[in-house]
Amino acid sequence: MKQLLTLAIFIASTYTAFSQSLNYTDLGILFSQNEHYGSARFEAMAGAFGALGSDVSSITINPAGGVVSKKNSFSVTLGNRNTDNNIGYYGDNFNNQDNYFNITQAGAVLSFDSEYDSDWSRFALSFNYSMKKDFSNSYSLSNGQYLKYYEHENDTKVNKTQFLNSIDHNFSNSFEGETSVYNFGFSAVHQNKLFVGASINFHDINFTQTTHLEEGNEDNNGNILNAYNLTDTSMQGNGFSLSLGFIYKLNNNFRFGLAYETPTWYEEIVEQYYDRLTMNRISSLNLSPYYDVIDDYPNSFRFKSPGRITASGAYIFGKKGLISADYTYKDYKNIKYRESDPTLLKANQSFSDNLRATHALNIGTEWRFDNMSVRGGYHYEKNPNLVSAYGGNTNKDNLRGFTLGLGYNFGNAVFDLSYRKSETISYYTLNNPGDTTVNNNSSRISGTITFNL
């Protein structure tokens, strides 16, 4: 197992990570986050569906939601995410934009009436695929104040030549991949009041990244050290979790729900790593070219992400509209690597010492005008970091944003559109503590077509 992943990463997401040395603590946080992709109706109401159900994406929050709908349905969603990253780095400001387009959700609910005279009058089978987090992004930085390579690796003198006059310092990063989840659920309703459900969830991780660092530095005698560092990393793995939940209809207007998802157990995440460093020949100092490659065979590790509890409530105004809210508790201290490697044990201690439980609030509303629906929502979630250097104590780094949407019912088909806007300020380290401030503004447009079968 490598002692450190020499990475440089900026993830445009719910919590932005930006570090040249992304260690296993950072990876644990990264692979435990969820951006709540779903149908356009789900996203337009900020994902506040824990007490509502009916939409196939609701089973990602509460598996009891599948049986709320009496109709069989199938839906697919296309989404486009645009991210505007404003980065402050050693007094310089950089703006990077990125676009991502893909199928972000697909699912179906099959609802069946019971053939027996029973209080359990209906049950449903549900399936849903959705992205949890997308990593597709790229950016570049340059600066003349920071030096990473100021000594030649082949310099064996006691007092090595110092190349302390910066000529250029250019860094670029590109990465791809996503985390996603497949939910398979069963739900049933008792006396048309109590809706219960369970699901098994299969999670995938697919992450690749390439970074380039080019640096030119000069000594006081006109000699120039040119250094080039290339890293390439890929990680793939899969895991599973279980979900349980219920929705209780107190009357025709008010209902509440409660759902629990277990930790996600990743039995094997396979990691491949390549790192190449080259330096030029400097004849006047009798320094030969330097070339070094770290080309690791695949490593693997087991990993557990934290579970979550979601409490929900909704008020239904007949056929006119509704208001709903979800509160989610998730303790990032419970992230754990299930290995005895010293590096991973250190990461486990870091989870315990430097992370905290997070609280998330999603509020959504929908109002119907004949066949047209108008929707909106608000979402807020705390950053899991406690370390002040990463902004954890400032409460400025928490995710917050709003959502809007429209829907039109054609009878056997429904078309929905949504817009989600999120922003956060993050404080991260590229080379030295506190050298990078990230203002992240992300917008997402989704379109869903749903067929009632």
C-alpha cells in the first residue's frame, strides 16, 4: 500500500476538495458524499421526498415511497451540470468552468393490488439508477511565487545548488468518473395509511485523474532547472448498503416518514498509480538528467462509508399543491478503512479527530395548475471538516442553494424540467496550509420523461 497518493485535485461538488496530496482521509470523505441526483421533479423540489413517495427517485431517500403511487411508471433523466470555479492562489485569481452532460437517472416502479382480502392491499417493486457524485472536471493554475522543485535530484553535494528564482510554475488537472447507486426495493401499504419498504443498494466507484506540473527555476548564476511531474491515478470499486423506511399518513393532509440507510461496505476498491518526475541536464553544474517512475501494480483496500437517518414531513393541500421537508443526519466520524495498514489506521484516526456529524435540510414545494406543475426548493448541508484550515469552523463552507422546476402532464406521459443552483466557499491547501480559497458556483439542468404504464 502506498504511503501517500501524490495527487492534485479539485472536485466541483457538494464539498470541494483541492489538494496536491490527497491522502486516504480525503479519499474517505470524497467517496462518502452524495449530490442527490434524481428525476427532474425530485431535483426541482430539492430532493425532499422522504414523506411523499410516488416519484421513483424517492426510493433513494425512503424505500417506502415506491408503493405510494398506484400506477406503473418508467422514467429516464438527462442532466447537464455547469461549474464556475473562482480560485484564489498566492495572490492570483483564476476562473475555470466545466460542463458535464449524461444520463443521471433511470428507474421504474411496478405496483400490484393484492389478490387476497387483506389489510395489506398493495405492494410495489422498484428499481432506480442514479448518480451520486460526478468527478468530470479540469482546471489549470500558474504562479511565480511558489517553488516546489528548487534542488536537482542528482545533486549529491552537501550544500546543494539552490534554484530559488522562479521563472514559471504551471499546474493542470483533469479527471473523470462518478459514483453511482442501483436501488432494488420492495414496499407495501397497510390500510392505506402505513407504507413500509426496504431496498438493497449497489454502489459503484469509478475515478480517474491526470495531473501535470511544469516548473522552471533559476539559480543566481543563470543555470535553469526544468522539472516536469506527471501523475495518473485510477480507482474502481463496488459496495452495497441496505435501506429501511416507513411513511405514515396521519390524515388526508399530513404525513411523516422515517428512513435509515446502513453504512456502505466496499469490499474491494482497486487502485492503480503512476508517477513520473523528470529534470533536465545542467552541464555547467555537472548534473545529468533525472528520470524516476513509480508504477505501482494495483493495490486494493476495503472501505466503509457512514450511514444516514432521514426524518421527513409533508403537508398536502388536496390536489392543489404540497410542502415537504427532509432532515438528514450523517456522521462522518464513522468512515473507516477495514485494513491494518499503518497509513489507513492513521486515516481512521483522522476521521475520528477531524470530522463531524453533518445536518442537511431539504425543503420542497409543488403547485398544480390543471396539467401544469410549478416547483421550488431549498437545500443546506454542513461541511464534515472540523479543521479550521479547511474552513470547517467558519460555517462559510457549508453547501446551500435553491431549486426550481416545471412539469406538464400529457396523460400517459409526463415531462419535467428542473434547475438547481448551489454555492459554497471552501478553504484548501495546494502546497502550503491556507494557500487556496475556492468559490464554487454550480448549476444543474435536468429533464425527465416519465411514462405511466
